[in-house]
Amino acid sequence: MKLDEYARYDALGLAALIRDQQVTPRELAETAASAIEAVDGDVNAVVETYPDRIDGLDESSLGSGPFRGVPFLMKDVFGHEAGRVVEFGSRLCRGMKAEQDTAYCRLVKASGVNVLGRSAAPEYSMAGTTETALHGNTSTPWKKGYSAGGSSGGAMAAVMAGVVPIAHGSDIAGSIRIPASFCGGVGLKPSRGRISFAPMLDENGYGLGQNFVQTRTVRDAAAMLDCLAVPQVGDPFTIPRPLLPYAELIGLAFPKLRIGWSTAPLMGFATDPEVAAAVERTAQVLADMGHYVEAFTPAFDGLAAMRSMLDVWFFGFDLRLAGYSQRSGHPIGPDTLEPSILKVYEYAKAMTAAQFIAAMASINTHRRMLGTVFASHDVWLTPSTPRVAEPWGLYHLGRDDLEIDDFPEALMRPICQYSLPHNIMGTPAISLPLAMHTSGLPIGVQIAAGPAQEHVVLQLAARLEEAMPWKDRVPPLHVSSIR
């Protein structure tokens, strides 16, 4: 299969070719390997490939789900596959191997995908850009030298460069939606508790983080949610899901919705005028569909919430790194941790239980305040990010000029302003590439709904995919451009 033909299909499209015996899983794996060789020198999205899943692929080992044989990349974080290297983007974890499969890994393999390598992520996923001392910088396929976002930047860059049609993503402050915005893809963060973190964790980041995937199409996201939204034995709680599969629901008619839209700064960071205009255009399209649409901005002190989030994220981080150090054999220090992460480590060592309890109480207050959005509206429409992708060097963890108190404003506010509220609330939110900036970079627009309402988000996203299509947009750094 030629690279330009391969890259035209989404994940379900490639799976259909396999079912129709037009191509084999091994041929697709070899094509994906050729795609990596062709374009990854420009985007730097892939940190490892697995020869046993490419030339040495045993096709009988693939799951029987709807994505059978589709090439897939696992993010270098919580998607562990026993025996495979997992480094969390950190020199401290160089060469460290996972000791057991996660439930996510088992479920994603049961979906049928062929996990043939690892995608890049910033150190411990603690940045909104994918720039690391370990593996270098990942570029958005739209402009070399510009951020792919983070922390799932490698995954989304690989998808939009045509390397794979679907890849693992995770999100604790926007890490699925920010890369989708910067790279021009589809990024759904599911509800809290929708996808299990078994067996090692009850929840990621005290319920703030979620695992899922990065895709190009809404239908791929819906079909994979059906595969991954499977409660596991011992989960702390389960949440309701609709009676029909998500893959079916996205094609059905649904009621008119109450939609509130906003481009007002939630952390005091001005939104790019073209980004704001894209949200307003989307609001008008939704109104033309018959939905009730109005401007609405909730009361929310975003910077205060972010400062509390730091104490939630960082509490116990020192113990986590100590465990990794013991497993990897590498000492904790400036040669194994990036400057900002080393400061986080030292801060975590000095934290008290009282700080953590106060931070959790503060997050609860912000959650209750934000929850008023969905008391009066079915959907909240905002930018995904206040700006489009920016050059490398602004928000990375290698900066040594910052103290802990500087982190919210310097590293996070310009990126997480609109994504963080949905991690606090545990609500589903999706970034859609509904416009292009005059700079030639994609603009992400975020659609969010109340807890456990992924079907609402996906149904609306599917209608916008029809009304404001993006499938024919191809970035400059793409396998189809390789001659």
C-alpha cells in the first residue's frame, strides 16, 4: 500500500480494508513503519517501534474488535504493556520496563489494534508541549519548530502526519485536547471513571486524569470508546452509559440543546481574536441547526484553581520518583530530571498533608462553582486553547528560570485556560479542528457536556464534522507529501 493511500483512511476505514481482504495487518504494519521512516524526522513523534509487531507480526495474536490490524502507538505513560519499555519521557526512567499490563492495554489490544510502538510525551506528562531532554522536541505537522502540544503531543502529531490513524492519549489538564488543537485532530477527554485505570491505580490524579485516544474522525473516537469504556473488577465506582453503543448513537437524531458559549478569559489570558471568531462561527452554525445558543461565562477563578491543582498533582510525587529511581537504577538529580521537574520533586518532598487537604478542598469549591454551567446548559462551547501552536521553547520543562509559584502563569495559563475546568469537574470534552488561522495553523474548538454525557458530545461533534468538515485538510509535514 502506498503511503498517500494509507493516510487517506481513518482507523475504521483501514479495518474495513482488512476485513475485505484488500490488505493484511502485516502489510499495514510495514506501511506504518515506512510512514515513520518517511516523516518522523520532521515531526519527531515516535520514540520506539516494536519489530515483533511489524516484520515479525503474528496476526493470530491480534484482538477481534472493530479495529483489527490497525496500527497504533502507545503514549509513553500509563498504557503499560508488560515487558515493554516505559520511560515517562524522563532520563530517570531510561530503559525501565513495565511489570504488568494495564487494563487499558488489554482493552485496547482487544479492540484489534496492532500496538507497534511508543509515542513521545513530556517528562511525567507535566507540560502542555512535548519537548524533552530525553527524546527532543515534537513538532505540529502544520509547522516545523512549532509545538505539537502536550502531553499527548507525540500521539496527535503522529496521527495528523499520517503515521497511524489512532493513538493512545491521556489528559489531566488538557493533554488530549491541547495536542488536538495544535495539530488539527480530534481529541476527546472522557468523563471521570469512564475508562478504568486498573490494576495499579484507582484513579489518576485523584480523578483529574483520563486515558483515551487521539483520532482524526469522530467515528473512530466513538467506536474506540465502546471498546474501552468497560468497568474492571475492583474499580472504585462506575458511571452510567447509554443503552446503545456510542458508534450507533452518533448517527441518530437528538434533541435541541441549550448551548452556552464563551471566549472570555478564564485565567486572565486574552484569547487570540481569530480563535474567538472561530468559536463564534461555531455558535452560529449550532444556532442554525436549531439549538438554543447564548453567550455564557461562569464565575471561575482559574488561576486560583490552577495553584490548588499544583498541590494536588505534586503531593506524593517525590515518592513516585523514588520508586522509579529504584526500578531504573538511575539516581534522582539534575542529570536525570529536567530543571522544572527537579524543582517539583524538591517541592513535593517538603509538602505537608495540610497543604494537600486544603488543595483538595479548594478544588471541590471550584468544581461546585463550575458545575453551575451544566445546571443551566446542556453544552458549553469554548476555544480548546486560547492560541494556536507557538514555537518551541515557551512552555517546556527545561526552563530553569521558574520557581514553583511561577508555574501556573508561565507554563500552564496560556495553554490550559479552557481545558482544565473539565478535569476539575470530571466532565467529557472534545476538541474539534473547526477552523484555520491565517498563520496556517489549526484552531481547536471545544465542546463539553455534563458528567457521563459523552454521547451528547459525540453526537454534536458528528454534526459539526458534517457542517464544518476538516477531512480534506492535509498538513505540510505529512506522509502524502513524501515523494
